Amino acid sequence: MTEPLLKLDHVGKSYAGTDALADISLQVEAGKVLCLLGDNGAGKSTLIKILSGYHTPTTGTVEIEGKPVVFNSPRDASANGIATVHQYGGTFPLMTVGRSFFVGVEPTKGWGPFKRFDKATANEISVRELKGLGITRINDGNRLVGGMSGGERQSLAIARAVYFGAKLLILDEPTAALGVKEASHVLRIIMQARRKGIAVVFVTHNVLHAMTVGDNFAVLIHGRLADSFAKGERTREQITDLMAGGEAMAELEAEIAQYELEA
Amino acid sequence: MAIAATTGVKATKPVAAPPAPRNQTSFGRLSRRPETGALAGTVLVFVIFTILGGSNFISIGGVASWLNVAAELAIIALPVGLLMIAGELDLSVGSVVAASSMTMAIVSGTYGAPMIVGIIAALAVGAAAGFINGLIVSRTNVPSFVVTLGMNFGLAGITLGLSRLITGTTNVPLDPGPFFKGLFGSLIGGQFEVAIFWALGVALVIAWLLQMTPFGNWVFAIGGDKESARATGIPVTRVKISLFMMSALGAALVGIIQTCLYNGAQTSTGQSFVFNSIIAAVIGGVLLTGGYGSVPGVILGTLTFAIVSQGIYTTSLSSDWASFILGALLLAAVLMNNTFRKLALSSGVRAPKIKKA
């Protein structure tokens, strides 16, 4: 078996004595999708922040392709090929598609003091990369990002990460704010990234979305790894129950049954 | 970050069957540019004052009076606008004008050093003030509004205190000599300040920076979302410090121009630039929240400001009303900017999902 692209070994993070995350061991291989499931406050965001370099873990180690790494800044993480895309795409609504795509890595042309931002190239590449992900409505790189739909903005952010050579793509609730059609488009793009050999960490609380694209699954509850399993090893009901905490769901069902009796 | 060109990406079938792009009319396209509202404002006040002021307003003397005001204002408002696009304010430009002007007069007037030394000293005062502003804002995350307000008062105090200590007065004369008088403080045709050319130069430099360089892209990105900008690897601190230095250098240049123009310096000059530069930028379509704006817009904003504040003298109206008109224009501009921004963001078929307004 090849070395996993990303490996977390007993990673924990505590803030002022309280554990936000404890004893997390996970791994993702290239060309696989790891779904990170959990309710709000389960520790998903803390884990993402560790992976994308905003926080350093208090315990445990992170390995990239078998080598231990410490990320002191988001820059360190991106230098190691980790790209994080947030729910709203982390893009700039008032910038054009071409400008936004190349923020921080602007292509230039010309020489010396006349070296300038090559907007034509930026627009052309960004529109082409979006087309590659099936976004055909955006045919002009001068369009403002804010005029795009939520799914298109997600696609722009993913296209950007893939274009700049991300090896590990962390998607933080990419489908949460989207309608059904747009969500399925984003799921399709995740599969496309997977086919290119990119490792994907797909953070979601939508079990159905997770089961559609996931190869491996990890469920977080109260900062701990409650369960981890491969595709096909659990049913949808089992996962939902686990995430919500079986009792809570049972209680709810009992309550609903009670209402129905009364009605 | 490694740049890997991806080739041979197979296009997936678009699932969401996107509707064909709506044919954008030229009006629609125009309405999405940041300076459209500003142009409407300038044309409006120009027409109104041409009607009210008549030949007084459009005579050579009339045009010169508002063009001169616009030029000095533009030298400060352009870099201030750039800073505002990056999401920061600079309220210290007033004291920087006075401090650099007094520095120049004291160095070259009181102490009799060569003019060029006084000019370099004045620019150095500006650069230092801007550097300190930028450093404090970046390091402490205290809003620039407060930091630069503090700088405005602090620097005014230092200027006044040191001037009295060194010269015993708050009013220092300086004979700039023919060369520097011609370069900074002459009147072309007896009417038009040479500052108009300085303003054009500043406009070209700022426009080049904003529209044609990666630096300009960073300015938009920082104003759009500072955290995302930082995550992409933009040196946010460095960019901010340079922007604060630019606005302070613009103020120092105006200090030099005024010293040469009036053959001396006063500790009380310049304070009107603090709010006038922000008013000009906002009337020019720069969003107060950052991330949006343009150089042509800010130039139009300074013209609108100057036309109202000077044009009023060519009419039968009392000049008391100029401030009222400017206040109303400012309010209208802010509301219009919001509308134009919404238009700009609604070029799509669906309503966009924007995190915050």
C-alpha cells in the first residue's frame, strides 16, 4: 500500500484547558474522498483550521506523504499543496472572475517598470478552467464574482485550487448553502478532482451528499472520533443516528408519535 | 505554491443546464462601473452651476478657480481613495500637509538649507507619518479611523510645538526661488496652478498601480476580504504600509506645493483635506467598506467637490449653501454607490448569495 497523502496521528487541540479536539487519527489517500461528518460544534472547524494552517495542534502529529509537518501559517499549508475552500468560496464578490482567480499569483507581461498584470491571460485561463468544471454560463472573465451563483463560486474556488496544483482539497460544507441541482454539480466536481488523483476532505453534515461521493468516512462527536469506516460499511440510518446521537433521534421520534396521537 | 498547468480537462456535462447569458446592454455594462454614478454627479453639478453662474462660472478665471481646488484635492484624494479601496481610512492627511509644509519652510527658510533639502525633509516627514500609521494599523488591528485620527491630532501638536520652539512663530516665510516656484507654485497664464499637472501625474501613477499591476489586484483583494487575501499569500502588512505611505506622501506633496505657492508655511493649513478627500473619494464611487472604486471615479469626485465649493461664488447664492449641497451630494453618493454595487453584483440570472452587505 502506498503512503497516504495526509495522515493525522493522535491529533488534539485544546483552548485554555478545554479539549476542542482529542485523539484524532485519520488518513486520506491520493484520489480518494474522505468525508468528515459531524454535528455543529463537533470539532470539524477546528480540524479544518489545523489542516489549513490557522492553528497548530497541541498534541499529535500531522504527516504529508510520510513526512511530519508543522504548519505555522496558512501559507505553510498551501506550500504543502493543501487548499481549503470555504462555504462561500472564500472569493471576492466585488472582483472580476479573472482577477479573483489569480489573487496573489497574478500573471504578468512586459519588462521592468512596465511589467504589468496580464488581465487577458488571467481572464482566458479562469474562464477555461471554469468550463473544464462544467460552468459554461461564465464566458467573460470580466464578470464580477458576486454575480455568480453559490455553486459557480464554489466551482471557481475549486478550479483555482486544482489549477494551482493542490494535492489535498479541503471543502468546508461546500453544498450546505446550495439548492439540489447546484449541490449535485458540486458533487460532480468533487468526483472530477478525485479522478485527477487529488485527495479530498469533504466536510459536511449532509449524509446523503457524503455517501454519494465518499470513499472513507469519519464521524466526529464532541471533539472525538466516534466512528470511521469505508464505503458500504454503514447504512444511511446508522450514520444519521450516530451523528445526531441515537438518543436524540429516538426522543424526537417518540415526541412526533405523541403529537400524531393527539392530532 | 506550485503552478501546474492542467491540460486536457474533460468538460463534464453541465447538470444545472445554465440559461443562456442575457445579452448585456451597453447601459447594463456601464451601470456596473464604479465611476458611472460619479460621472452623473459631475455632469449634474456642472450643468446646474453653468446655469446659475453663467459666464462667471465658465470663464477662464471661473474654471481655474475650481480646477485649482480640484488639483490639490486630487493629489491627496487619489492615494486616499486607493487606501479606501483596501478598506482603510486616513484622517491624518491634514496634519501631514501642515507638518511637511512647516518642515520645508523651517529647513530651507529659517535654517537656509538648499530648497531640495527642505523638499526631501518634507517628503520624509510624510513617509514617516504614513509608515507609522500603517505599522500601527497592521500590528494592532486597531481601526485605521482611530489610529489616523490620533496621528492627525498628535502630529498637529508636534508641528505647532516645534514650530514655536524653533521659530517662535506659527507662520514661517520662505522664498522658493524661481526654479522651485516654477516647479511647484507657479500660476500658468496667471490663473492655473501648476499643481494641475502634478495631479495628472499622480492620477496616472495611481491608475497604473490599481489597474495594471499585481499590487492593484492585492489592493482590491485586501479590501474585499482581508483574511482570504492573507490566505492566498498576499503580503497584507507590506501592502497596507505602502498605501498609508502613499496617502501621506500625497499630503506632503500638497504641503510642498502650498509652501511654494504662498511663499511660506502656516501650522494651521491643511485640515480641510481630512474630510474633503474622503468626500471626494465617496462621491467618486469608492465604497466605504472597501473592495471597490476607480481612479477616474475619484477624479470626478474631486471635480464635483471643487465645482460645488468654488462654483457657488459665481452664483447669486450665498456661499453658505455650498456645504449643504456637498452634504446632500455625499449622502446621495453613498446611497447610489450601494445601488450600483447591487447592480454590479446582479449580473447573473439568479440572485447572488452574499455573506455580508
